[in-house]
Amino acid sequence: MVDLSPYTTLRVPAKTEKLIEINTLADIKKLPSENVFFLGEGANVLFTKDFPGTVAKINLPGINVLKESADSVVIEVGAGENWHKFVMYTAENSWSGIENLALIPGCVGAAPIQNIGAYGQSVDQTIDSVNYFNLSAQKSYILSNSDCQFKYRNSTFKHELKNQFLITSVTFRLSKSSHSKLDYYSRYESLQTEIAKIAEPPYAVQDVSRAVINIRTQKMPDWHKQGTAGSFFKNPFITKTKLADLQNKIPDIQYYPTTGMDYPKLTDPALATSDYVKIPAGRLLDELGWKGKRVGNVGTFDQHALVIVTYPGATGAEVYEFAEAMRADIKKHFSIDLEYEVVIV
Ligand SMILES: Cc1cc2nc3c(=O)[nH]c(=O)nc-3n(C[C@H](O)[C@H](O)[C@H](O)COP(=O)(O)OP(=O)(O)OC[C@H]3O[C@@H](n4cnc5c(N)ncnc54)[C@H](O)[C@@H]3O)c2cc1C
């Protein structure tokens, strides 16, 4: 049995029967056709118990420029490349499109799965295609951006293709415009304030990523020092009717548009009468006193109630129990179902 705690950022103990490192495409042949869990850097996974199968740690390397024109560049990146290093490489070259996604932990191969996003950018805005290998069919496939069915923290990889695919590489199309436009991050006041402190307009791509790094370093726990998986839940979508109801309880609750979302059910009566908005789950948790709360070896970060942190000795079951208590509290007080952003195994 292999201990998985060094392989996830929550660092909770869990064992697997076998761990196989995938360093080359040829290594994929070593994998059984079923009962395999693919792992990048483990920044979005909670093992609540031992995994009775094979864990495949994806290390596939490579950053290759496939095409370059006057205004764009197309790059294929191996699934095992570190996401932040790739963002830094693109920013150094003044290629824009993912600079707001600096310092998000994890590998390139995991980025399309939950369509990572931050500060108004999400990775689907730059993904050209995703290459994956289907273990049961023993075949490689290329999925275009539209076939990935990207939505807020969601894609086909979480549904139709769940557990059937190993992402081997991702192809991005980035813009070569040397200066970042203000419009896409103008909604994010903290980013505007930070960038104004460190650079002069017109802002370069690197200025934006530097500002993001500064903010994230102050606002998020350092996962090298403390166990965490970042935001534990997605920001919920609620109807405008529900929003009005919520505003009676939290008058200054922020809300945002939900671009590209589907209604939870086609039978939902809200579909006929109103639109949805996205609200910050962290704010709901703040209202109920979850920020900085600790129970045993699990707690929330003292600056962000949505971010669960672990202390030495924490178990996966303990983290799950804590998270379920958060969900139950939100349900009880606001009748809102929080959905896990972290993959629970
Ligand atoms: C401190 C912190 C801050 C964070 N901030 C953000 C943020 O701002 N925005 C955001 O969107 N996310 C954020 N996250 C979440 C996390 O960084 C992302 O989800 C990231 O993409 C996870 O990458 P990973 O390589 O660690 O994936 P893992 O956690 O290893 O895996 C996640 C899922 O993807 C699957 N998977 C991974 N690689 C492959 C592959 N090659 N083929 C098939 N399946 C695969 C796994 O089976 C699992 O289901 C944060 C996490 C932390 C710890």
C-alpha cells in the first residue's frame, strides 16, 4: 500500500494499492483499464478513505509552440506541467489570456476539468483543444473547445467523460497584444488597486500576473505550509426571486451574472419567471460565523471562510464531516445547496 498524503495539498492520510507515475505516453500502457484514479498535484482532491485501486500520477512534460502569427500563438502543453510555471512562461513572453490565473496550484492537465478561473478570467477562454486517452477504448482523442462544454467550474470531463479519460496535453491559443486591456479585470477592485501600486499604465501582461501573485499571497493560505484545497465549494447560482429573499437577510450581499450557465433542471419553475445570479458562498459562510472557525484538526482560513485548512493529524473523514457541517448550516439558514468544488474520493 502507498501513502497518498504527500500527493495532495490537503495532506490527509489515505492509501492506495498501487501508484504509477506517468512520465511518458508509453507509461500509459502500464495502467489497468479500470479502477484508476488520475492525479495531478492533488490541489483539488480530498481522499476521505483509502483508494482500492491504482492511482496514476500524471507527470507528462512539454511546452511546444505549434503556430505563431502576428497576433496569436498556439501552444501545446503536457498535462504534467506545473500550471503556475506555464502562466509565468506566457507572461514573460507577453502572451496574454491566462495572466489572471497565476499562482493557482496544480497541473495543466487538470485545468480544463473544472475550468479553473480567477479575477474574471477562466481557462476556457484560451483553450483551443484537449488531448486525452480513453483507457477502456485504448485510443487517443482530441476534443475541441466547444465539445468540452465548459461552464463555471465545470466541463464534460466532470460528467459524460468522468473517469474514462486521461488528459495528456492541452492546446492553448493566446493573444500577442503586448498590453493588457483594462476591461476584463475592471470588476475586480483589489486587482486594480494592486496593479496601480506596482506599475504604470498601459499595463503589461506581466504586471497583471505580478499583481495577482501579490494579492493571492496575502489572501490565500500557503499550501506548502498548511493543508488546503483552496475554495471548497462553488459559488451558488440562485434565482433573482431567491436573491430578493436573501437580501432581506443580508442587505449588501454581492451578486454576479452567471454567463453560460444552464438551469439546474428544465422543469425548474424559475426558468419561466426569472434569471439566475451567482453569489459568493464565502459571504454566506461569513454571516454564520465560519471564518476562522476550527473543530479538532480542521478549520477555515482566518481570511476566507470558503477555504478549508487542515492542521497536523487531520483525517479525510474529519475534513468531510467539517465540510458537511458547513453545507448543512447554509441549507438550514438560507435554503441554498452548496456544491463541492473539491473532488471527494
Ligand atoms: C490554495 C489553493 C488555491 C486555489 N485557487 C483556485 C482558483 O483561484 N481557481 C480555481 O479554479 N481553482 C483553484 N484551486 C483549485 C486547484 O488549484 C485546481 O482545481 C487545479 O486545477 C487542480 O490541479 P491538480 O493538478 O492539483 O489536480 P488534482 O487535484 O490532482 O485533480 C483534480 C481532478 O482532476 C483529475 N485529473 C487531474 N489531472 C488529470 C489528468 N491529466 N487526466 C485526467 N484527470 C485528471 C483528478 O482525477 C481529479 O478528479 C486552488 C487550490 C488551492 C490548494
